[in-house]
Amino acid sequence: MQPPKQPLRLLLTGGGTGGHLFPAIATAEAMCKRFPDTKVCFVGTKRKMDAASLARYDFQVRTIHCQGLKGKGLLSLVQSLVLLPLALVEAIWQIFRFRPHLVVGVGGYVTGPVVVAAKLLGKPTLIHEQNSVPGLANRKLGALASRICLSLPGSERFFPPGKTVLTGNPVRHQILELARQQPARQIGANVTILILGGSLGAHRVNELVVEALTEYGTFFPKGIEVIHQTGGADEEIVRSAYKRAKIPATVAPFFTDMAEIYGRSDVLVSRAGATTLAELAVLGKPAVLIPYPYAADDHQDKNGRYYAVGGGVVVLPERELTARKLAETLAEIVGNGSRLQEMAAAMQAMGRPDATDRIVDVCLELIHSTKIKELAG
């Protein structure tokens, strides 16, 4: 399907976590690859996390004044509600000046006023939901959006019938390249465990994993290696613990080249963020998941359960988890090469490497149908 004769203009909105931003970035990159003249504008807030993630890309970036509504105290809630009319006016202005052919929202509170503004201005809209349970913004916007792209089966029940398309969750092109180019790792005597705490609640994961590997090291076969992303606060404590236990470990607060890190790993201990799970599935990486227990609507647990039913992961709820239980579970997987291979195959079978292209196709269908309606009118 061909885009408009003039350069295609795509406006994206969302953010607050990498899990929201990465699908938006992947979609924009895929559109630009397919149609190199595409112009991209990202409308978000002034959160440092969003700015840092977007800084390396050649997108226009605009910000509006907006705050979340869910889980706020009374004063913060009032402040957020007072800001909403301003956010809507600012969103209308950003859309008016950029003149997009399509507005795509990927979740987070900033998505609300931008998609509403797009609807008021008669622009086609698409929202993408990464999680098994939609966030507040996407759930409310379902009635307004022209189309809703879903990552996981079952989440369509939260949206109006006839609007949803199961596309999967876009992953970064570096991860797709790794999946295409790297042969499957052969599990031998040396197994590498990758630990990802995630941007929320990494401290408890760090505590559990370090205690499991150091206090119950006899549960594990010899030759294991560790790669541990700790987050900012725990780096030195984690590194010292592995050093005392004489466990070979690469420890850092964050890793920028995740494709390289994934490529060295055999099994993960991780939170259950939707984008991380989509990446693990595409790569065929088995995992022990410790869902973040305070995630909205417990969506991380529900994300993990989908992959657990498929056989690619084991889910261990944090509230009832001990270091010994984690050690027993992880050691049973690490010490059983055939089970590791079976879990890897099951995980890869649930991967959707074409998710980004499918979302781009839906975007183009919306743009095309809008043009037809304009001509007919």
C-alpha cells in the first residue's frame, strides 16, 4: 500500500517507561525504513527517562504539561485534573502545527489528551497496548481510537468489538537482527544467567538473586556465569557479593547494548514487563519471572502467566518468594540442558518478530481509508 504522495507524517505519543517508548520507536523506525521521507514527531512530557530514550533518534520531540491520575493523593489528583485542559490545548496546538496523517498512542498518561485532541481535529488514531491488562489511558481511549493493536491474546475483552487487531509487541531492530543472525546457543557445561530487575523494583530482585546464588550455590552446577543489571543503587553491593562467593559476574547498573548481552545469555531472571517478554520470545530465551507486585492491575503477573502457559517461563510471585525457592527453581532449570532447550523452543514459538511490520500495515490502512473518505466527501 502506498503512502500519500507528500512525505508521510507520523505523530507518536506515550511514555513514562521504556516499555512504552520502545514500541513507539520501533514503529517509527519501521515506517521510516519503508518510506524514507517519513517525518516523525513524538509528543511526550519532560520526564528525564523519556528525553534520554529519545535523544539518540532523529525525531522531532515536543512536550506538553500533563500528569497521571491513577494512584495519586488528593492534592496531586487535583493538580493533575487542573492541568488536563491545558494539556488538551497544548496537544491540539502540537497536532495542528505538525499536521500528521496519523496519531499513534502507546500508553502512559500523556496519550490521553493527545489522542483526544487528534479525535477533535478529525485525525485517524491508533493505540497500541503492550500488556495483558490495558492501562487507564488506553482503556479509556478505546472508544475514541480508530484502531487498537494488541500484543497478547485476551486483552481484546477490554476494548470495543471490531476495533482490535492482534499484532504482537514491537521490539528494537537490534534484537530482531540478533534473532535473525545468531545461531541458537548450544547449552553445555557453562550456563550464563542474565538478571534484569527492570526500572521498577529492582532492589528486591537483586536481593533475592544474590542470596540465591551465593547462599545456595551448592544447588547449582559448576561453571555458571552471571550477568547482572542492578539499577543505580545496588551495583557495588551486588558486585562485592559475587566477588566474595567467587562467582564470575559482569555487573553494571544498566547495559546499553542489550543485543550483545542477550546474545551471551542462556536463561534470565527478570521482571515481567511486556516489552522485555516480547524480546525474550523473539530470541527464544527462557526465564524465571518475578513480576513487579505493585504494577497497575497486577498486569506483570498476567503478562508472565501467558508465557508460562506456553511453557517458556516459570512465574514466581514475589510476595511468597524466598531466596531458597528461587535457587531451587533456577537450579533445576540451569542443571537440565534438555529442559532449557525445550523452554527456549517454547518461548520462541510465542515470539512475534513481524509485530512492527503488522502495526505499520495497520497504520497505512488507516491513512489510506481516511484519504478515500476525504475524496468521497
